[in-house]
Amino acid sequence: QDKDTWSGRFNEPVAELVKRYTASVDFDRKLALFDIRGSLAHAQMLTSCGIIAAQDLSDIQRGLAQIENEIIAGEFEWSLDLEDVHLNIEKRLTTLVGDAGKRLHTGRSRNDQVATDVRLYLRSAIDDLLELIKSLQSALLDLAQHHTHTIMPGFTHLQVAQPISFAHHLMAYFEMLKRDAERLHDARHRVNRLPLGAAALAGTSYPIKREMVAELLGFEGVCENSLDAVSDRDFAIEFTACASLIMTHLSRFSEELILWMSPRVGFIDIADRFCTGSSIMPQKKNPDVPELVRGKTGRVNGHLVALLTLMKGQPLAYNKDNQEDKEPLFDTVETLTQTLRIYADMVGGIKVKPEAMRSAALQGYATATDLADYLVKKGVPFRDAHEAVALAVRFAEQKGCDLADIELAELQQFSAHIADDVYQVLSLEGSLASRNHIGGTAPNQVEAAIARARTYLAS
Ligand code: ARG
């Protein structure tokens, strides 16, 4: 059996239970390829600064290339005794290339090494996620494009409020995702800084060139304080907060899909491949995917709280607590990635039922505000108009009909300003068309919004 890396200092070997408790290799091996990239850049810098020999560098490069192949081929033997991904790779390197492998860790600590690996991992995850957000946005646009004239009720308090187009409703989610992407993009700048060179916590006595490593690894700069570099995980927390917001947006959307798909509402159908049946009730088609998105939002929100709590009690600088950052972070990336991927597909599989949407919009006096606005345009103060229309709604409710079904003479009891041009205003189409300004639901405005969105996605 291998002796522990630090056995020189200890009188007895680490207990088996403790080894298993402290080991992270089962999950941090996900960082392996980033660890290798970081090591290659570090070694290159050490050589360029005259700290290790050119021969050492080429041995290290050869060894790490082989290790990379072994890992990709699934042939690398991970050992729990070697605790984590870093020590596993370093040990194998030494086995392969001898002393050069032992020189790699010069001027470096696992503290700055792991912080670097996590940042490289997260930067790459963010880039993938930004692409996935775009795919979902473009699926939304493809659906919205066909529905700028599809009228549905807009709700407040889940009560029918005013008519809107289905496209306008979808475009609300486009906007949320646009901000989500902006947030990720912004967070990426703070992820993209190099900790290496901080070593354990105080920096190193070797004449290193941190900027060179930063440039080799594509970082925008170096972390400017060595204690901060190894100890903070705010970049991971910030990312997870962005992820929580994305999931929260998709959770709201999911809630709507579930509601819309309920036979009581029947606004849409979701393609069968995103649903499941019931083992007992033969008639069932359940919206499992949106329900799971709603459920998994709780899971990601939980990871955010886990990371915040992990950080809050830690004195500077590095503490082993930080090893616990990985599982919540990896799971957040994984969950969000799968969710975005499946969502883009599912939006493409939504079947819209315009008749059901329209008939729902015709119930609940969705154009009452339009009638009040009509009166205001004829000179009635808004509060008086509001009152007059409220009385008209009460009258229609008693008659069991819509506002548009009330005869002109009857409508005029509520205001003498009402004339026969009122019926245009009471129609769903008239209501939509009148909200003709940027951000409004008028079909031409929504078409313009979709066109702007396409330009944005192409840029
Ligand atoms: N596996 C550790 C982590 O994930 C690597 C750094 C360990 N450093 C240490 N001094 N124990 O944080």
C-alpha cells in the first residue's frame, strides 16, 4: 500500500473511516481534465522562470498527456487512499515520469490548485449554459412567431384580467431568460480570475509569473490577494444564485404549462414524449417534465443555501469546509444543463389550442378596462369611468352575458358618452390592437419584439 503523502509528519496512518470521510476523489474527479490543464500551464511557467528544467517540463507534458488519455478512456485507476483528484493525478505522474512528477507541485498548493480547477470547470459550464439558454430562447421565438394573433386571457391573481396574445405571454419568458444570460455573462468575469500563485495562502518564494499562467489558461487576470484567492467561493455562490433564478423562471413557466394542460383549462397540449401515464388510471397523461422542473428548482435553491452556509463561518484562509462546495456546484450545473436542454425540446412540442384560449378570454369581462379607457377618451374622469363600468359589469353578470352582448341602449344607462363605436372597443382584437406601444400586446408590437429578439440572438 502507498504511504500517505504527508506520512513524514505522522506517527500513525490515517484511520480508514477518516480516509473515507475526508476523501473527495469520488466526486472531484470531475475536475480531472481542468486539473491537467492547470498543471500544464503551471509547469510551463516554472520552466520559463527557470524554476524547473526544460527536460522536467517535457516529462510532465508527456506524463500528463498519457494520464489524460487514460482518464478519457476510463482506464485511470482512482484511489481513495490518494484522497482527491489532485493527489491521484500527481501520484500517477510520478509513477510515469519519476522526479519531474515530484517537481510539478513546486510553488503550488492544493489550495490554489483546487480553486483554479473549480474556476476553469465553472467557466466552461457557463459557456455551455449560455448556449443552452439561447436554444431555449430561440424555441420560444419559433413558437411565439405563430401566435401574435392568438388571444388568451392575461391573468392577475389567477383571475381573468385583460386579453393578451399567447406570443406576448411567451415573450415575457424570453425577457427573463435574457436577463438570466446577462447575469451569467457578468458572473463569468468574476469566475475568470486565476488563483494559482497564491499557493497555500501567502504566496510563494519562487520567482513565478502569475500573469503568464493566467494568459495560458485564458483568465482575464489574477486574483489580487493570495488569502482571498484560496479561501473565497463567492464566485460559485454567485453562479448558483444565477442558476436559482433561471430555475425559478422555468419553475413559473412550468406551473403555467401544468395549469394550461389541465383538462379544466385546456389551452395547450404537451407532446406525449414529455409526459407519462398512470399505473392505475388509464385515462391519465401527466405533465411530469414541468412538474420535475418545479421540483428540481427546490433542489437548486437548496444548493444555493448550502453554499452560503458553507462560507459564512469560515475564517481566512482555506479550510477543508470548502471541499463541500463541489457536490452542490456540480449538481447545480448538471440539473440546470438537463433542465434547459429538455425545456427547449418541450417548448418545441407545445400544441396550442387557440379556441380554448379565446373562449376563456371571452369570459370574465376581460375588456372592462377598455370600456373605462373609452369613456376617458370621451372626457370622463378615470375614476368615474371605472365606477360606470363596474356597474355595467354587475349588470352583465346578472344577465349572464358578456359586456359586448349588452345592447347599446342598455349600455348607455351607465354613461351617456357611450355610442355605437363602443363594440369595437369591447372586442378582444380591438383591446389587443389598442395596446400599441413598446412592451404592449398589440400584434405589431409583439412582432417587432420578436424581430428585435432574433437580432439579439444572432449577435
Ligand atoms: N480536496 C480539497 C478541496 O476540494 C483540495 C484542497 C485541499 N487542501 C488542503 N490543505 N487540505 O478543497
